[in-house]
Amino acid sequence: MAIISILGGGMTKVLNVLRLPGWSVGARLLLINGLLMVALLVVTVIAWRALSAQSRAMAELALISKAARYHQDADTIHANLRADVNAALVSSTLSADERSTVADSMAENAKDFRRDLLALEHFELAPDLVETETKVRTLADTFLARAMDIGPLALRDSKAAQALLPELRAAGDALDAGMLRQTAAFTEHITQATNDATRAEANAKRWLIAAGILTSVAVAMLVAWLSRSIRYSLRRVRDVAVTISEGNLAVRNVVASQDELGQLGQAINTMADHLNEVIGRLRTEADRDAFGTQLVEALDMADTEEEAYRVLARAMKVISNDLPTELLLADSSRAHLERATQHPDAGAPGCDVQSPFSCMAVRRGNPVIFPDSEALNACSRLRGRPCGAVSAVCVPVSFMGRSLGVLHTSGPAGKPPTSRQVAQLTTLGIQAGARIGTVRAFNSTQRKATTDSLTGLSNRRSAEERVRHLNSEGNSFALVLADLDHFKRLNDLRGHAAGDQALRLFAETVRLSLRNGDMGARWGGEEFVLILPQSSASQAQEVVDRLRAKLAENLLAGSIPAFTASFGISDTTMSPRFEQLLKMADEALYCAKESGRDRVMIAGHHVSAAPTARRAVEHPAAPDLSLIASAE
């Protein structure tokens, strides 16, 4: 047992030594390369002579084969040239383009034939091959001379060319015979060169096989030994790499040396660190994208600015529970910033910037981060706050390149919001600008489509739409037609500017006199219509009386020349049809005009006279009843 233990310990020591633990991977690979170089040197010396012989034989074979190819090409071109001459002889049946093609082919083939024959002169061939080549070249010159005389002549005059055809055939037959003799000579030399190359190749193979077997066995044993030692050294690094690949990024290699193995272990450790960083960034980006997606979906459901502000306040809380945040938006003049919303719990940081372009973030068009308000390059509006020094992030809010305001948040000095929070604040600013700008643009478009540009009241289309809606729901209402008295005279005496001022003053008086739910609209020219839901004619008269009193009061306080208005009233108890109500109110208005103006008349409360046409200037504009008719 003791002997076995001694032998086992000795074998272990031997194996440890054979693993070359003190050798670097580079040294072991260098040893393998050295062994391979020795083996290659031995094989090279052994096979040198055989390979040299084979090389000479193959070079001779290649030279002869190349010359033979030129000979074959010349023979083929010779046949093509004869075919071109024959084609020229029958050219009388060809078109002009076809004869031109035959002439071009003849010239090209003659040129190629001379080129191949000249190329054969540059080969260092055996004397008998040189002799046959010289004879063929002489015969070829004769044939080419005949062919180039007869061919062009045949294209012009085939009958004249027929007389010279026997000379061409004789020269061609002589050239064919010479080419056959040269082909036979090339064949003989190629056969001899092939046999020599085959014998040299067989000798080289025998020597190479013998040398390869001997050196391969020796080198394979040495390489296997060195490879085993390298695999043993790399096994620990491999185990760590496998563990990392399985998702455990906390494991690391223990680097005990700075050789290649140590560098590999350090590289794997660095890779694991970078993977941790990349995964962290990806998670941050995924969180930001998820935040952006949810924010867009929430804002899409906000139809008004107030609803959008509530969504933005909730988003501020999602970004952080304790970062004071506020959204400052420009007013209608775009010259002043007002707080639109703020963090529901942490409140607003209280930025005192007055106008959009006084903010550095708005001027730059990009988010700006201030780590410390006491820094030299910090925004001056961050200094002097009751809470002391702060950090801040300012994100510009814009829509289609136009500044709307700024999103402002602050935190402790030296601890600005994290990169994730900055990214989410940037997303919040972008989406806030997009949604608020869209809502404002939509509201502006709606106002322009439904509002009279001079008075600011609803236009006739809006009034007709309101009546259609009331009729569709079966609601009762009173209808009032109003017309400014002697409006043409006011325009003629004081100018259209005074007339426009009168219209605007009357419209403002209408706005101040109506109740919630009532509607005033400019019907056309100096005529207006009032729609009073859930009102009777007598209740409408009370509203009109307030309006007349308010108009008189406004005229006393203003600089506009005094004017009055006449009114005609009807309600849905008189007729369910809008066009009938409009006609009745118009008749009442006409009666008020005929009775002296500046008064109110209810349809049916006056004595109808014979129909008399009203003056065109005071006649109400014809209504568009298409919407009303469709509802009924």
C-alpha cells in the first residue's frame, strides 16, 4: 500500500509538472508553434527534391498546354474567317446592316488570327514545334492575304469574287494541313510532359506520406500534451463564463496573474460589469418608454386643457413623490407665464420667471440641469429661495416650434433628479406641449368656425345648429329677432367704423344680459337672434327689457353715437316649426319698426296690417334652414 501511495503521489507530481503551471498560455502556444515549425522543416527538406522535379515537369506541361491553347484558338478563328468569306459571297441576299456585320466580323477574326499566331512566337518551345509553327505562320499569311482580298470584294461584287475563290480554297487547304501537323506535334509533346509530371507527382507523394506520418505522430502527441495543459488552465475561467451566461452576473474570476489567462479573466469580469450597466440602462429606457406610452394614452383621453392639467399633475407624482414640480404656460399674449398645474403633494418650486424667453431652457430649446443653484453658471432665479440652495431641471414646453412655457422642478443642492427622472420629465414636457398645443389649436379652429369675427358672438350656422339640437330633444324655447334701428343712417353719417363699434357694443350687451344656457348670435348685417331655452315669449320679453336697459346704460358711458334696437319675439307654443317661428318673430319685428322702433313686440300681440315690404337695409337675412329641416 505504501508503494502504491508513493507511486500515486509521484504520478500526481509528474502530471502537475506536465501541466506546466508556471508557463503562461502564450509560452505554451509558442512552444506548440515551435514544434510545428520543426515538423514543417523536416517535411520540407524530405520533399524538396521530389517537389522540385514535379515542379519542373508541371512547368513544362503548362507551357506546352498554353501554347496548344493558342494554336487551337488560331485554328478556330481560321474556320470562322473562312465562314465569314463564304457569308460575304452570298451577301447579295443580305441587307446593308447584315453586310456591315459580316465585314466587321471578317476584320475582327483576321486581327485575332494574327494576334494568336504572333503569341506563339514568344513561347520557348522544342525545335520541332518551332519548325511547325514557322511553317504554319507562312501558310497563314498567304491565307489571310487571299481572304482579305476576296472577302471585301465579295461584299461589293460577288461574281468577281467567285473567280478568286479557287486561290482562297487552295491556301485554306494548305493551312489546314499545316495546322494538323502542328496539332499532332503538340499532342505528342503534351503526352510526354504529362507522363513526366505523373511520375514526379508519384515520387513526391511517397516522400510526403512517409514524412507526414512520422512528423504528424510526434507533433500530435506534443500538441495534445500542451493543449491539455491549456484546457486545464482555462477550465476555471470557462466555469465563470458559463455561470455569467446563465444570468448570474455577480460571479467574478479570481485574477492571480497578469498573463494571458489573467487578462482573459479580467476581460470576463469587465464584460460582466458592462452587462450590468447595459441591463440597467435598458431597464431605465423600458421604464421611460412605458411611462411615455401611458402618458400619451392618458393625454389622448383629455379633451380640455383642464383635463390635461390633471393628467400632468398625476404624471408628476409618478416621476417622484417628493420633487416639487410645476408647469408654467404663457398667457394669451405669450408675454407672461402663469402656473397651469403643480405636483399634487410636493407642490410647486416657485420659479419667478415672467416670460417664456426669459427662461434659459426655452431659449436653448433643450432641457437644462442645474446641480447647484450657487454655481457660477446656475440660473439666477434659483438663488435666494427660502429653502436655501437647490438643484433644478427646466424642460421647455413647445408645440410645432412655438414655445408654450416651461416645466420646472427642484431638489436638494448637489442632488439633481436622476437621469431616469430627467428623461421622464423631458417626455412629460414634450407630451404636455403636444397635447396642450393640439387642444388649443382645435379650440381655436372651433371658435373660428362657430363665431362671428366682428362681434365675437356665435354665427348664424351655430344658431341654426342650436335650434336643431333643441328640436331634436323636444325642448321648448323662445326666439328673438333684433335689428339695430337706422343702422344705414349711422354708417352713412359716421362711417363704417362707427357702425362696427355699434355692432360690437350691442353684442357685448347681449353677452352680459343673457342667462346661462341662452344663446346670442349675429344673424346677418345689423340683425341678431336670441335663443332662450325653456322660456316663453313673456319671459323672453323680460330678458329683452334688461338688454335694452343695459344698452342705454352702456351708450351713456361710451363715446359711440346713441342708437336703439327693435325686437320681435316668438316661442315654440306658437308653432313647432323653426321657419314659422322665424317668420312670426320677423313680423313682430316689422311691427315694432312700423310702430316707431326702439320697442319689443311679441308675435300675435299686434294687429296685422296688409303686407308691406320692409326696406332692404332692415330686412333680415334669409336663414339657412337645411340643418333645421333635417332635424324635423
